Amino acid sequence: MAEMMKKNDGAGTLSQFEFAKKPEELSFIKFLYNDSTGEVLGRSASSWVKIIVFYIIYYAFLAGFFTLMLLVFFQTLNDREPTWQVDKSLIGTNPGMGFRPRPEERNMESTLIWFRAGTENGNWEQWVQRLGEFVKDYENETDYRGRHKQDDCGALAADPPKKDNICKINKNELFKGNCTRENSFGFRDGRPCILIKLNKIFGWEPIPYEEKYLPDNFPKELENKIKRNREEGNENLNERVWVDCHGENPADRENMGPLVYHPDQGLSKNYYPYMNQEGYVSPAIFVEFANPQKGVMIAIECKAWAENIEHDRMERRGIAHFELMID
């Protein structure tokens, strides 16, 4: 095909008309560097400078804007306390309860404490190991508890601490009887000690029951303890969150056998509130199963009793549930 044709422009002169040409195909090598135009990757040097400067300014602005928003957000946070507390928080004002030892991590959803007692073919060591690791702070084996001023609040923490101080947990009251590391926390002999505690809620304080305002379903055993403390002039010992553990069903209550609480069947209100103090450990008690039935699974439920603690089995509020099976 001819690339040009002559055309009369009407004035007696001839001009040439050039048809469009198919652009020259570039190879990949020539795309990387075109020696005829000096372009690199399809752009000239000045074009590359302009686009690089543009994106440097663009991303610098984005980074600065993000950093500024992050700094503004951090101004609303406090390193020592949450922004939303107690009834304004998602956690709320009703603490849950926990127990230790827990099953190993691969069975974290399980609540079954199942082991074989005895010194020859027992498999209780792993339970004792996990419980022993958890109670190190209670035994003062670490330096964790020395970071905040702690007061000796007397027997069963009946006396309040000084202002801004916290009550020291008396390890001699907590670890006694069968519930000591030396006695394998009772697991070796088939009389396990299970540690029960309230979960931490920042700023929460318990409101102990008054004797004349006890609920209808309040455990009779605890009611008798409150009455006895009053008669003996130890009413300050009633200022606590009471704890009651029992079998969920009649068969469980029969198979559970007698229980022994160390140091007492409650947690003194003088351990609260939790204000994120360094060295604070949740107050706890040991529940020793003195003579549980072997070879059967026993469903256990522990409840915390105070005016501002509600019980909800579905939500596990104010309640700890676990099963115990000893071979």
C-alpha cells in the first residue's frame, strides 16, 4: 500500500497526504530501556522524578495523618486504668469465678479434672505441676508481690489496710493441711485441693450480706457461720464474699464427701478493690475434697455470695463449675 498520495488543494498546487503508520513494536528489552528516546520503563527521566516526588509527598502526608490520629487516640488511654470501668464497661459489675488447676491447653474448653491417684501408677503429676506454677505468687517464690506496699491485715484479713495499700495474702493461712506443695496438694492421695478465686474487675468492691437480709437460697452452713461470728464478737469476719461448693445433683453431693476450706469459706472484702496495683494477686481459697468417691465423675458447683454478685449458670457469673474424677 502506498504510504503517500498526491492531492490537489484546489489552488493548482499539489500536496502530499501521509497515512497513519502502525507504531513500532517494542521488545521487553527496549521497554526496559529505549535507547532512541532515553526512556526507562516507558518514562523519561523528568517523568520519573515528578512521579517519585508526588508519591513521596502523598505517602508522607498519609503517614503523618495516621500518626497524628494515633497520638490523639493514645491521649484517651491510661496506662494504669481502663477508660470504661465497672457498670460502664463490657465486663460489668458481676465477677466470674475461676478454679485451678485447669486442664492442659489442648483441652482448654474442658472443665474435667481427671487423674489417677497413688505413688506407683498415678498420673497426677501434671495437675500438681500446673497448680504449683499458678500459686508461685501466693507462695512468694517470685518478686512479683514486692512491687506495691502490702499490709498485714490480721487473721483472715479481718482488718482493713492503710490508705493506698493492699492486704498481703497470708501464705501460712492458705497453704496448710493437705493443700501444700509438699503434700502434692492432695492429688497423690486422692484428696485433691482445688483453688477457687474471683476474677479481677477493676474498681469492683464486694458488698457483704447483712445477717438480717440474707436471701432465701443462702446456704444454711454459711448462715450458721455468720451467726456464730456475731455471737463470738467477730462480726468483722462476716465482711467477706462467702464461697460455697456443692455437688450439682443428689448423687454428686453424696459422692463428693466432706469438704475442708483453707483458710476459710470466704474472701475478705479488705482485699478489694483491685486497682491494677503492681504485685496484686487475686484472693483465693483452697477447697479440699477430704474423701471423694473413686471411679465416678462428680459435678461440682461453687458459688460466690455477696449482695452485688448474681448467679447465672449460662454466663458463668458468680459461679465456677468443674467435674472431678479420680481413678
